[in-house]
Amino acid sequence: QVQLVESGGGLVQAGGSLRLSCAASGRTFSSSVMGWFRQAPGKETEFVAAITWSGGSRYYADSVKARFTISRDNAKNTVYLQMNSLKPEDTAVYYCALTGPYYSGSYYYTTDYKYWGQGTQVTVSS
């Protein structure tokens, strides 16, 4: 059983930074993809960023490109989301998610992912 635990959320002023972490435990997969999604109040869950677990390929939503950076530490089974130049519209609950093994599909949709964390709140004040 895979467990994902996010941390690092909080309250920050616009223009500030936060770093989210997602620690994976249990069985993990070297050929899977880890993604970050977010859900703002009253809105649908949207893709933020994704990274392949072993290959290091990174993907970003246009809304966060050049502001957010996804990275991983395989020794710690942890994926990070560095968020800079935060805006009030970045306010949301952020979730990390993991695909199954030997994954070669898309990374953009929530249905691409098999395991989900509990979420961490990010609030950006203006």
C-alpha cells in the first residue's frame, strides 16, 4: 500500500514563497509519475506540475510555469514543489498524486493517478 503525505502549506503574502513536500511510503515505483494538483473553493481540481520518478522529466501548467519548480529526492522518496512569486489566485488545497507502475500515459488528468495524499492548504493574501 502506498501512502503520500504532503506538508509545507500555510499562509503567505502575495509575492512570497512556499515549498511543499510529498513523502511517499510503502511500495513506490521507479517508473511512475508524481504530480501536484490543486483545488480552489468552488472550482475543479486542476493540474499544477508533474515529474517522472526516475527520468526527471518535468511538466507544468501554463499558469505556474516560471514560478513553480517540481523536483524529487529519490533517496528520500520525496517530491517537492517550490512555489515562488505566489499570487492570491494560487490559493487552494494542494494534493500530490502518484501513478501506478510502468506508467507511460498522460500526466494531466486526475484519472491518470492511482494514489493521492490528503492535501495541504496554501493561502496567499493580497
